[in-house]
Amino acid sequence: MDFTVIKEQLGDFSTFVDAVSKLIKNFPLVVNNLGELFEGKTTEALSTSIDGISSK
């Protein structure tokens, strides 16, 4: 039995799980920044987003 295919699929699944967990973790900040943009607080929303990106 060739386990390389299973190993590759598990690696891909691990990457997927990691990406989804980061998306879920950052979702509240994204929603907050979008709300600030619609309220006209563009400077605050953009600076918060940039700080969040640069800290990662």
C-alpha cells in the first residue's frame, strides 16, 4: 500500500484547517473594521487593519 497519497492529503487538510482557524480568529476584527468604514471612520479602520496585518 502506498502511503504517500494519504500523507499528501493529510498535509493539505492540515493547511486547510490552519487557514480556516485563522479566518475564524480574525473574523470579528474584520467585521468591526467594515463597520467602522461604513461609519466613516476610515483612518481608524485602516490603521487597525494594517496593525493587525503587520503583527502577524
